Amino acid sequence: MKPADNKKAHDLGGQGLIDVNIKENIMTTMSLQQITVPFHNAELYLVEHDGQPYVPMRSIVQGIGLDWKSQFVKLKQRFSTCVVEITMQILGDDQARSHTCLLLRKLPAWLYSIHANKVKPELRDTVIKYQEECDDVLWDYWTKGQAINKRQSITPEQQASLQAIVARRSGGERKAMAEMWARHNQHFKIAKYSQLLSIHFPEAISYLETMEIKAKPEQQLSMVVFEDKATYELVRKLTEAVILENDEIVPLLSAIKIIDERKYAFYAHRVVCANEAARKVSRALDFRNGLGEPLIDQSCRVIALSTGQRFVARPNWFNCEA
């Protein structure tokens, strides 16, 4: 049987000889552009054929933990026009061997032909990892000589930058903030802003800065009522007292939840409403401690009392974005 023949018999380790409708290309190692690509704890390979990048598939299949024999049959049946046999010597091998290679641009189609929910539980995370990253990494190595981690989420510092934009543009108003985060997350197809990929961070800044906010601002408290310093300080103490009561109320709510879920929901809602009112008042009157720190920071996580006491709170107390 000649190398140029379109059909070649392969012995699949005990399954017998099957007819494979793929072209075999006998090439010497010296005539190939070959790239070794590190991928997590495995090594993948790229090879040029007719000016196009191809991927030796056995290393990918085995890297995922799948059975090569069954996947070889799938490649033959579904991707025969994009599969070639290339003889080459890869790193660590002592001789040139024939490798079944798939055109790189067809790799995502093969990856997503694997149903993650149907493989063994111990392989599920690996399958998803390959589906999400493998083709991008290989393409980056082919075009740029290195891989850029496009799947890395934004850092806490970048999250803080986005939070600052939303807080500034919304004026701290709950409805406007909720609208901005909802539209942002929908735009980038994520569940919450912390899942934003770092590669999209510059676009996210531009998107939030230029977003037209449709939510109507909530009615602001009148500063005229609180021009009297004594009244101002009285309201500050009341606002701080509402926040401090959480230490006493939260354990009590936990006990109520055990006894009666419906009553827990009722009282928990009232507590959140009280804290939300405290947040609105503190920002409307710009309550700050002696160091100039706001009573409730923009993320609703840090409380800075006028007494100098500081502690960490939960954003859901104040109906803030967690």
C-alpha cells in the first residue's frame, strides 16, 4: 500500500483492522515546523502541513484521560476531511512515528463533541479545562510563540476599580448600581463582575464609564433639616446604632430561622431595610470619622464609626452588590 493512498489499514490494539479514510503524509522531521506547547501538566504539539497548523491528537486525548481507540474512530467518522497522518519524531521519542493530526481550527469542534456531563466524574474538570483553554493556547503559540492567559479573572485591585466607577457614576444609589452591574454582567456574559476576564478589563472600564444610566435616582434627603449640629450628631448616633445592632440581631435571626422559616424571612427583610436606610442616610449626610473615612465604604464592607472603631461588615446587610 503506497503512502499516497487515501485508505490505510490500522490495527487498533486488538480491535482488528479497520479502514481509515484519511490521507497519510510521509514527511521527514527536518521538513516540518514543529512546536512543543506546555499545557498545565502536559505537553501538546503543533506541526505545519500545507501551511496550516495541525495537532497530533493522541497527546490531547490521553491528556484529557479519554480512550484513544474510541476517539480515533470519532475522528475518522466526523473529521476525516481535516485529518492527516504525519510521520514525525516528537520530543522525548527515540524515533519517527506516524501521528494522527487534526487541523487546529477544527479542534474546538472535536473538544465540544465531548459532553462533560457524560464522562467519568474524575475527568469532568479536565474536559472543561481543555474545552475552555486548549485551542486558545495552541493558537497563541502558533501565531505569537507564547500563550496569553485569557481565562484569568480580574484581580482584586481591578475589581475595586470597577466598583469605584459604579459607585461614582450611580451616586451610591442602589437602583442605579444594580442596573449598571446587571448590564455589565449581561454584556460580558458572566454571572458576577468578579468573573470578568482580565483581557476584557479595559473594555469594562470604557463600558461602565460611558453607560447611559436609566434608573431614576432615589429621592435625596434634604440637608436643610440637618443644618443644626445637634440634630446632625443625633442622626449620626442613630445610624451607627442601627449598624451596631447587627451583632445582636444576626444570631437571633439564626435562631428564628431554625424555628420558623417564614418569620425569619419577614424579620430578615426588616433588618435589611433598616441597614439600607442607614446606608442612604450615611451617604446623604456624608458621615465620616476623624480620619475622613466614610461610615460605610462604597463596597459596604468596612464600617468606620465616629468612635474610631472599625470592623468588616457583610454587603448583604445593606442590600449591596456582594
